[in-house]
Amino acid sequence: MNTLSYKTISANKATVNKEWLLIDAEGEILGRLASVTAKMLRGKHKTDYTPHVDCGDNIVIINADKVRLTGRKLTDKQYVRHTGYPGGQRVITVKELLAKKPIAIIEHAVKGMLPKNKLGSALYRNLYVYAGTEHKQEAQKPRLINIKDIK
């Protein structure tokens, strides 16, 4: 057998096949949901994964308001931001953010697990998060997946 005939396949924008996937976040733990979502957005679950190419899938997450947090994270975990002005540090807990904007919790967790460059920004645009069961991607016919089946 001629081993020189094996070629490393490198995916590019034209050869990658993107799928639409639907994830139901009801009862799922936030960190596990975010890590599986980030892996699938990146395309690491595919055999033709290429690190510098957007070869991941488009992901729709529904029921973001029903995501679970373990331990005392609901009251103890804080999101800190700064307005840019002196004394402009703002702190909000997960419980307050869940009541105010539930999709922000999942978006923040997933975005933190993506690369911090132009590719990470492009991958983040493939994520669609909704608080309820209704979503705007019905025309794409996303395939429902169970994240417990994914390693």
C-alpha cells in the first residue's frame, strides 16, 4: 500500500457542510450546555474539522429561561462590566439577569468558550438563543438534538 497517497483534507468555506441544529435548554446545566454548544459551533465534532475555518453548525437554543445552575450560583455568581466612566463598575447576579434578559446568560457562557478573534465573532453569529419555545428559524428545519448523547 502506498502511504504517500493519503492526503490531509483541509476544509474551506466552499467544501464545508453546515447543518441547522435545535437544542432544548430546559433542565440543562448551563456550563455543560455552553461547552457542547461551543464545540458544535466550532465544528470539532466533525471529521473534516479545520481550526482556521468556520466549519461548525448553526445552532438554535430554545427555553433559555429554564436553564439550570448548580450550587449557589444563582445568587452568588456575578457578571461585572464597566461603563468606561470613573466609578462605573456595574455588578448583576445571575438571578437578576435571568429575570431581566434570560438569553444573555447562555450567550455570555458560549461566547466565553469561543476563540477571541475574527473567527470567534463569525462563529458567534451562528448562535440563536430564545427564551421560549418559539423561534424564527422554522424555515431552516433545524434537527432536534439531545446534548446528553454528545460527548
